[in-house]
Amino acid sequence: MTAQELEIAVLKGNIPKIVYLYGEESFLIERATKLLLDRAIDPSLKDFNFNVFFGNESKGVDIADAAQTLPMFAERRAVLVKRAEALKADALETLLPYVQNPAQTTCLILNGSKIDQRKKIFLELKKQGALVEYKRLYDNKLSGFIIAEAKILGKPIDGAAADLLSFLVGNNLQELSSQLEKLLVYAGNRPKITVEDVREIASSSKAFTVFELARFLGNRDLQNALKSLVALFLNGEDAPMMLGALARHFRQLWRVREMVEKKAAQADISREVGINTFFLGEYLQQAKNFKRDELRSLFAELYRCDVASKTGGGQPYSLMHGLVFYICTGAMR
């Protein structure tokens, strides 16, 4: 079963008797768990009909006993097992008979970061369609998540604003949701969240400074790039994170440069590279500042700095300071 199929079923009132939610995206797992619990049991009777276990400290027999207990004053009870990946082999064996024949009046929810599909219990869960994976979202899916999340919160967000927020925060969905809540308050009575709102809210964040550093390097603005670099180190940012963000930015510039040379239409460039049309003009201008051989040399230098920063091959500030000079002064030419 997919995450979307589970959500649709639950919203229609089809509560599963057993489901195992797992994967890298803990934020979505927690959200799905809350939806299940909200729909499965009456909140006013939660004290009577809800049990929570932790996989690293629970026995299979205790979980099975709780799941087999009849609900009190309600049609259903719920049992939640957190950190289910930590359940021991004997606990999984004990739970297998229950999984094969779950109670009709219980919703058993197991949350875990991973599964071992070689084990019988997971083969049984898969056969029942009870395994639901929540993968970490790729960068090109983040804007869609932000737009949908903003709609749920009750205020739409401009596509360009969603793109900027995804760049600044990355694929930490918990942080994205938190920033959206701040933006909702900041936007007040205005009809939608704009790029200006995102810039204002994020202007003091480390991520925004990295975004600005990338822009200044793309424009070969040495003075402002050095100011951004100092701000990043004062905020405690580490070199690998900065290098990762810069690598992403210059990969996009390289792709833009290639498509410009092929005389591609701006709409095609925007779609293929994944850059909102609101920002495309700036990327086109920056791409003109670098020839292909310069970009090739730049990536070699980014790689060298990344390896050095992770292996003690130089002081982080000295490495980044040298990289900024290397890019802005045209030393790669």
C-alpha cells in the first residue's frame, strides 16, 4: 500500500486492523500516525482504548495481549508501537500469529525506520498490503509539498516562494512545516505568501546566508561573498554543508549554460533545470559569468575542498576563504 492509498482509505473511514509505517521521513510517519489515531478511536475514551509500546523495551506477548483486548465503551481500540525496528527476533515471532489473524476491533500501528523483508512477519505484512513506506522527498518534489502544506494551513503560497523556501530549508519536512507556520502568521490578512515574505522570515537563518553566498559567487561579487562567508562561520555553519549547497547551485548554472548554448527557450530551461521562472533571469545572468572549462575547474575545486574539510586537510575557514577568492577573482581561468 502506498502512503497516498492509506490516507485516502483512512479519510473514507476504512481503518486498517494492522499497519506498519516505515522509512526515512519521520515527519510523514508521525503525521500518518496522528491521522490514524484521530480516526480510529474516540478522543474522549482514549485513556481506556489506547496503548503505546516502544520496540527497544517491549515484549511481543505484551503487544499482542494489548491488541487482543476488547475496547471499552467503543467499537475500536488502538495500539501503537514506536521504534518497531528495535523489536527483537523473539518478539517478532510472537507477534506473527497475531499479524496473521488480527483482532477485528483493534488498529495496531507499528512505526519503524526500516524493515527486513526476509523475515516472515514482514512477508505477511506485505501480503496483506500493510507495509507503507515513507521515503525522503527528492528536491524536485519539495515545492509541491510546500504548496500542498500551505493550502492545508489555509493560505496559498506563490510557486516562486515555495521554490525559495525549499532551497533555503532543504528536505527537512519538519522544519519546512515550522517555517510555513511562521509565514502564515507573518502574511497576516494578505491573500497569499510571497517571495518577499520568505526572504523576510528567513533573512537571519544560516540557510539564507548560504543562499546569498551562492548568489554572490555566481555574480563573482567578492566583497559580499566574503561578508556572507564570515556570517556563516560566526553562526557555526560547517564547511561540508556550505559546499553541498554551492555544488547544487553551480550544477544548475552549468545546466543553464548548456541549454543556453543550445538556444533552448527559457520555458524549457526553467522546466528542465527545475528553476522557477521568477528566478530564471538571475540564473541566466550568472551562467554567463562562467565558461564551461571554468565550471569544470570549479567543480574540481569544490571536490578538493569537500575532501579536505572531511579529512582534516586544512582549516575550514581557510579552505572556504580560498574557494571564494578562487571563484570570484577568476583564478580558475
